[in-house]
Amino acid sequence: MKKLLEYDPYLDKSLGEDALMKLKDDKDANIIFARQDYRIKDGISINLERGKSYLYLSANEEFLEKGEEKLKKSIDGVERADQKTEATVIQIVEGERTESEQGLGFLFG
């Protein structure tokens, strides 16, 4: 999953100019997670199910729909979490972000 999320074909030096030109017409290739705000959390580290990873993805609704589709096609076993689990992951990630911002404010304050 991490490779898929980090990959940006437009930054891939191994692709030739012809391949880059073809990317413009490839809908799936233009779903680039690396250009979105995302976090991966291990279930055990956030008191959720052991052995599962949770993806927090902040993007517009159109990207979220296409991104979910791409993830399901690319990785076996990917499924959207139930609403309660989603809310928990969102709360944890946003809490971490707030703490981080407050820490930076303290350092540079």
C-alpha cells in the first residue's frame, strides 16, 4: 500500500517522454495519492484491530471516490471502515495534527 500511496508517475525518472504524454489520458494513473494529505495508522497503535492498517485520506469528494476504487482494484482486502471506526481514525489523526501544530508554535512562538 505504501508504494502505491507514495508513487507519483510524473516524478518517475524511469518513464520516458512518450509514457508521460500517455499518462494525461489515463484516468487511473492520474489518481495520485502522493499529492493528497494521507496518513497510515497501524490498528494496534491506535487501539483498533491488530493486523489491520487504516488509511486517513483528506481530499475532495471526487478524488476520494476514484481513490477508493483504485485502492480496491490494486490491493486485495481493502475495504472502507464502518462509520464508527472512520470517526475514531479521523479524531486520532486530527488530534495528532493539532498537537504537532501546537508544538511548533511553542518552538517558534
